[in-house]
Amino acid sequence: MFPQEFCPVCHYVVKDGKPSQIEILDQTLWQQPGAVYARIVDGVVVYISATDGRLSRRLEAHLRNLPTSMIGRAEQFRRWAEGKTITVVAFCPAPVRLLGREIKIHRAVEAALIAEFQRRDADDWFVDP
């Protein structure tokens, strides 16, 4: 079970290798910087990442590039995801204050989640090692 702090931010269906039926589910979270997010299909986590910038920019780039990207496991994901509904969940962890400084921790949360959920030999795990 993925941590309850994560909320659905959008979902889409892959059709003919392209995202379709895109729906933004949480406009506030969509606009947040410093988010950790995951792609989930039928309750299974298939991808985990984080972004320093606004979540919308990262996800819009993913959706825009999905039909043609050859970077990492994009081509494998595109074939595997055909006909499936992808739900993106996200969380923006509060920074920690230490020595009078604000320290963002979203990258640490990302690393912890990957360590917890990774299935390196699975056909439906798309995080590059």
C-alpha cells in the first residue's frame, strides 16, 4: 500500500502510444514545486520520481514526450501501458529546518520509496537503476 499522504493528481489512458483522456484531479497539487510522485496502474506502483520544479511542468513534459521519447525505459513503458489507465499520485513533503536553514526532503522521500517498492526484475517497473 502506497503512503496515504499521496493524493491522486491526474490520470490518463495510453491509446495508440499517446496519452488521452487526461484529467487533472488536484489543481493545487498540480502546481506545487518539490513533489514526489508515482505512476500507479491497477493498484501497482510502476514508477516513482521527484521534481524540484512545479509538478505540472514535469508531468506535462512526460505527457508531451510519451509518444516519441526513447530516453530510459520510455519506449518499454509506452508499449506496456497501451490501453491502461495511469493514475499519478503525489505528495509535497514539508521541508526540515536545521541550523536556521530550510532543507527540502523530497529527494530523500523519493529514494526511500524506490527502495521500498522497487521490483527490478518485473516487467512493469520503469525506474532506471
